[in-house]
Amino acid sequence: MSISEVKKARKKSTRTRPERMQALATLPVFFKLAGKRAIVVGGSEPALWKAELLAATGAHVEVYADAFADGFDALASEPPNGSVKLMHRSWTPADLDEAAMAIGASEDDVDAAAFAAAARAAGVPVNVIDRPAFCDFQFGAIVNRSPLVLAISTDGAAPVLAQTIRSLVEALLPDGLKRWVEAAKIWRSRGGQLGATPGARRGFWTRFAELAMREAKRAPRETDFDGLLRSPDGAPQSVAIIDVGENAEMLTLGALRVLRTADIIFFDDDVPPATLDFARREAQRYPIAPGIKDPLDRIAEAAKGGAHVVRLIAVSAGSVEPSRNDLRRALRDAGLTVTEFPLVRAI
């Protein structure tokens, strides 16, 4: 490598900003509806499900229809939350005044257009069931571990696929996680005890997440809070070395967990950008150009300063065992603990 090429490579081995977010078909948002009016127009079974969904959020739901499917009376008598009031008449534009959300179950495009126009004129977000052309927003497949709530959308293209993904996610998230999220609400209010710096507080929540996933079947205890506060003292200073293949699917779950908690990432310049997408957006990123040795002083300084440091090594181009061995040896000589995550290739 010539002197000019070395200078160019060194110039490139500086901190980089995260990659721009890729395009989104829809913006995932979560509405707070507790105590607010929500309007449902239609007495069909799809309207029944939407009315129950809105009531579950604590909304005061008003359902307008000339006739109601079986199940509406029971829902109005015992809503899951909030309230449900059945209005035995057709809707009028005045019914939309000061509503927080409007859902319509229209029989044709003419009714759908009229309802959507009236809702927008009243400044109310509107959804017309199964008629995306008249919708301001969409509903996704929901994983309910409230207050932990996940929504999955395919932009209306493949709802059955979204439901299948929901089933997979539900299998990964024990129902008991809801109790840990409830505890997090309480513990977050004790901000002054969680650490004096953003890094210390992030460390507390990282340990919290690991404990919650490990002990999801039981309820959290006050002693858990005390234990999480004590955990960081005396923790070994370490660097994680992660092998990266041609795509992120080859990373192990352990590697992904470590990458998501990284404060500083040193990575080979040919690591796929999609891999870095798993990191927090505020994590510092430093590319290492081909032919340039690892900045060992900077890596060691960051780890000894308490940062979670990750080194991503691209292995798609061939064997990296000799260079990884040299890096491991140098880091250990610097007094650091090294955790390695080798690449898992499909058989």
C-alpha cells in the first residue's frame, strides 16, 4: 500500500454517523386513548372487534348502528376497560366533534368516502375497515403484554403473514413480562438512584432487561431493584469481538444482544450496513479500513473507561483467525476480558 493510500485509509478510519433510516411504508405510532371519546360506525363483527380494541385502551367508545351483531350487548355490559355505549341510530357529522379517533365499517365506497370526509373535516384520525384508500392510519397484528405492546404491519399487503409473525413473537415473549414492565414504570421514577450519568443509567436498564427475560415467569421484587443497582461495581472491563458474515441472519442471539448494548463500535469497513442497524443510533461507530491495524490504544481506553465496546470483524472475504488471535492477545495483555462470538454458518 502506498503512502497516499495509507493516509486516505487513516482519514476514513474516523467516527461515522449511523446510516440513514430506510424508507418506511407507514409510521408506527401508539395512541393514548384512555378517557377519550372514540367513535365506531357499524354494527358488524369487524366493528365489534374494533370497538373492543378501543375499549381495551381505556377509551369511551360510542358505536353507531341501526342493528348490532351478537356480542355487542355483552361488550357494552362488560368492556375490558373504558366504556362502550351502543347508539341505536345512524351517525351524523356532529357525532365526530371532539372525538380522538373514528373507525368505520362501511358497506361501500360511497359510505366510506362520506364517513372519512366528515372525520377529516372534524380533525379526527379515521380508519375505514378493509378500505385502505380511506384510512389515515392502519391497525397491525398486536402482541399484547401490556404495558408492553408490539404491533406488526405489512402495509396491508399480507395480513396473514403479520399474524404468523405475531404468533412467533408471542412464543418468544412470556406473558409474565408485563409485570416487569409495570415494575419498570415504578423504578424509572427513581431516576436519581439509577446512576449519575447516562451511561450508568443505561447500564441499569441493560441489566434490568437481561434479568426480566431470564426471570419472566416470576414477579419482580424490590430486592431485584437493589441488586441491579449494585451489579456494576467491580464488573470486568471487556471487549466483545463479533464475527460478521454477509448478512445479519448469521449472527447469534448473544451477538445481537451485545451489539444492541454497545456504546462504541469498531468495525471493518466491509461489514454489511444492515448489521450496524442493530446497534443503538447513538452508539459511536469507527470504521477500520483494509490494511489498517486495530487502534488498540483507543479500544482499550474506551473499555477501561466503562464503555461497552464491540469489535465487528468481517469474515466473508476469508479466514480472519490470525488477525483475531492477535487482537485477542493484545486486548488481554492490556488487562481486558475478551468475549468472542464466532460466526454461525448454516449447514
